[in-house]
Amino acid sequence: MAVMAESAVAQVKPGSLWSRAFESRNFLGAMFMVPAIAILILFLAYPLALGFWLGMTDTKIGGAGRYIGFQNFISLSKDSVFWLSVFNTIFYTVFASVVKFAIGLYLALLLNERLPFKSMIRAIVLLPFVVPTVLSAIAFWWIYDSQFSIISWVLVKAGLITRYIDFLGDPWNARWSVIAANIWRGVPFVAITLLAGLQTISPSLYEAANLDGATNMQRFRHITLPMLSPIIAVVMTFSVLMTFTDFQLIYTITRGGPINATHLMATLSFQRAITGGNLGEGAAISNAMIPFLVAAILLSFFGLQRSRWQQGGRD
Amino acid sequence: MSSVQIRDVRKSFGNFEVLHGVSIPIEDGQFVVLVGPSGCGKSTLLRMLAGLENITSGTISIGDRVVNNIQPKERDIAMVFQNYALYPHMTVGENMGFSLKLRNASSDEINKRVKRAAEILALSPLLERYPRQLSGGQRQRVAMGRAIVRDPQVFLFDEPLSNLDAKLRVAMRTEIKELHQRLKTTTVYVTHDQIEAMTMADKIVVMHDGIVEQMGTPLELYDKPENQFVAGFIGSPAMNFLKGHVRVNGVATFEGPNGVKLPLKNAPAGSDGRPVVYGVRPEHFTIADDGADAEIIVVEPTGSETQVFAKVGGEQVVAVFRERHQFNPGDKVRLKPDPSLVHLFDEATGKRM
């Protein structure tokens, strides 16, 4: 009503440029977008651009840097610790993501069945997700402690081993240890999201498949998996991105040690930039993660593209 | 094709019994419609027949085989679901061929049978489409196609037309009936729509609150309803019921509310003075000088017929006339039921007298 009245008034006396501008769809549209764009620029574009820029400079903490082009990247390409961190990151991401998916899917399928104490089990499954990362990391730190580890203690008491395991002192032990911690933390997200996906599948599809003669395995293969694939694509993209950029767990448990065996690109970047003071080099390491992340996103983008069966028509 | 025997079947969910001993014999090739209001247990019975629900007691056999403990996939039945339950990620052709694929049929065999079913249902141009790209009626036909391809012993339909619009429903009704006439496969069809039941069935089973009220051919149920429930359920608009007493002094009459007198052909033995329910179908009223006084409330012409709501003895009744009368609300007319087509029910038990 008010708008109509206003435009009626405006028609009566064709007024200033200002009032005419407010009648233009394009101008109004642009005006309404200003707040959103401002927020995006301030909190997304600016930090990202600053990160890119820092990666091209030799900025140190406390001093203004100057532009040095790709010098940081060239020196990183000859840096064996950097390449070790790249290997660690990829290994950590691939292994943890695959296991998280497997366990998450298993739990989701289990929770989708009629179970006694189902809601309680579901709450327990969610627990690792609820605990603050640093807190759970500290717990794992204790679990992996060379003298007080509960795992070692149990195994020794059970007579299975004679010496305490050096979880965080040996490179491969440390890698497996942090991967285990990451899996423990990441499973709930995968499980709950996949469970939500499972619950959108109409039970009558399973009944129809049952009458069509499908065994349990065939129902999973021909109904569950294809119907779940869009959710799987989303959840695994998120899982891969979060694992690839993981920082808290590693930094709290191992700080990248022993001898850089668990350094991920994120922890190395932090160590070089903040602890070491070389902001430029640290930013360059972070920037080096971008191609990997873009590749992961593209992969899931093509996976996510609505399959043909989801398009067209209405329900 | 096969006969189906349902013998004294009961079903409980926890302590709550929803089916109280249902027995239905179904002959080979028959089209049986289970009809009843929602919650009467008809869908549960169908799902028990399909093997999707356990049978608490009693037996169900398909052919000579008791199937109580046989897995759904071993029962050799095909079911059309209310929501069709088409696999959204498969094309029409894949949907129809899925059961054959699971049985490791050769792709030649699958193609041949899918093609044949598609021809029967006029789905041939749609075989490459996905369910989302189909209209409601087309999806319905795909669901039937999926059943036909299997060539099962028994077809089960669970309210298959309730998601379609009125016009399409009428068309699909005919299509399903024609399909049954062609394939002659034993069919059990569940619906809450008595018109669907009347038009399609060889045999109607009227269910109510977990029991069978009456079984019979559509016209048997229409002409001789065994109780007041069936009388009220079959027929549209529904039968009029008036409470009153039978009076026999020389000529049998029915004395209804506020002393209104209605004709009876003959009074059942020993019914003099008994409280009864007088049932008359709307289409069995005529306008006659010796009819009961009635005041017209609402007139609803549909073109082919006119529904007239009127008050008789203070009770509202509905009458349907094929001929065109000039009625206006408030008019006084005389309505006379055809005495040979009147039904009498015991007021206490609701049983036909």
C-alpha cells in the first residue's frame, strides 16, 4: 500500500533525480545488495586477498615486507620439510577420509534400523563432535603419552606387549595416532549427515525392492547407494576439506613432531608464519594448499552435479 | 495365476488387535476389492498378503502353498503402491526390468518382456524417461508395468488411484479393469472409494473395524446389504436411514419420526412394534400423491440427475431424480419410497431383517 501510494505521488510530480532513481528497479536492486557485498568484501575477499599478497612478499612480524614475486614458492619447492608436509597432509586426508566414510556409513545404516536405545546411541555417536577439539586433543595426548598411556597399560597388563608403545615418538606411530584421533572426531559428522540422508529414502522403495526379489545386499547396492550418492558427495567434500586444513588436533597433540613427521601444511604454515615470524613464507605455504582444495571441490562439484534422474518434473 | 485363501487371519500391533479373524476366499483370476473406511484394516491385510507384515494368527495361502513364513520375494506377487514407489534413479525401462534383472534374466529376455508390458500400457515412448519426468497417470502406469513384467501369481493394488485427479481416476479405473480382463491374473485391490469397488470388482469385501461386514458381487451388496453399515457404505449418495417402528394392522407400514408413515411391501415375521431402521436409497424415491410430506431444503442439479435434500418427519433425507422437476427450497412435496426396494434393519443389531 505504502509503496503504491508513494509511486502515485511520484507520478504526480516528476521530482528530483533522487526520487526517480528510487523508482528504477536496477538502482534499487543494487542498493539492496550493498550490505551483503560489503560484508563479503570485508570478511571474505579482503583476508583472502591479503593472504595472497603476503605470500608474494617477504613480510616478517614487526616489519613491512616488499614484493618478491614467486620467490617464496621457489624456495619452498626446494624445501624438503615443505614436501614432507604435503605428503603428510595428503596421506592424512586420504586415509582418514576413507575410514571416516566407512565407519560413518556403517553407523548410519545401523542407526537407521530399529534398535533398542536408539536415541541414546545416536547421542553417544554425536559426542565426539560436541567436545571442543582442543579438549579431545588433550585427551588423546594423554592416551598416547609414552608413560601414562592407557592403551599401553592395558596391553601390558593383558600380557600382549612388554614395553610401553612410543605413540608420539616414532614417525609412523605418530602419523597413525593423529589419524586415529581425527577419525574419532570426524565420524559423527559423517554418520549423522548420512543418517539424515538415509531417512529421506522412502521405506516403500525398500518394500518394492523386497517384492521385486532383492536381497539385503542388492537393496543396499541398487537403492541405498544411488539414492544416497548426492549426500555422500556433499558430506565427503566437507570431510575432505576439513581434514585437509586440519590444524587444532595436530598442533595440540604433536606440534608437527617427531622430526616433522606429522606436520600438515596448516601446522607448518602456522609454525613458519607465527612461531618463526616469517609471515610471507607462512602465507605462501597456506596458498599452496589452494590448488589441492580447488581440485577437491571440483571433483565433488562434478560428483554433485544433479544426476539426470534428479532433474526435471515436479513431485 | 492362483487362488488365494485367507483363513481366520488376525493381526495385532502390541496388545492392540486390528484384524479380528478375517476369512476371504479368492478364486483364481478373480478381481477382489477390499473396501472400507480408513482404519478398517484393509491395507494391513493386503500388506500381510504381500509379506510386508507378519501374520499374528490364521493362515494365508497362495495357490496350494501356505505363505505365512515365506519371504515376500518368494511369494510370486507384485504390488502397486499408493505412492507408486518407483525407483527415482532408474528409467521407466529399468524400473520395469528391475525384478527380472535381480533374477539374472538375460538382457534379451528383460528387453522383450519390458517391451511387451510397455506396449500393453502405452508406455513405449517413455521407456528412457525418469519417474520425475512423468505425470501422475504415467507413473501409475509404470507402477503397473513393473507388476505386469513379473507375470506374478497375484497382483496387489494398494489404493493406486488416490493420488490422481478425479478425471484421470475414472480413466485409470477402466484401464485397470481392462488390463485384468486381458491378463486374467488374480487381483486384490484395496480402496476406500466405494465407486471404485463397485465399478471394478468381481467380488467386493466390505471391511469395518477389522472384520468383514459382507462379501459379494457389487450388485448383491447394493441390492441386499446384510447390515446397516454396508447399506450406508455402498451407494452414492448414501442410503437414507429413518428410525421408527413396524406397524402391522391389515397392511404393513413403517411409522417413522414424528408419526410419518412410509410404505412397506411386507413386514418380516414378528416385527410388529419392533424398533427398526428404515433404509431407502435416494434413487428409489418418487413424487406421488400418497407419499410422505416433505419440505425441500436444497436442490443440487448435476445435469444428468438432480439431488434434492428434504425434511421428512423432521429428518433430513436425500432423493435423486433422473427426470427434471422444478423444485425450490421451501416447496412442499410428497415423497414416496418404492416399497419393493426398501431395506429394514434391526435397530439394536443393525442386521438386515
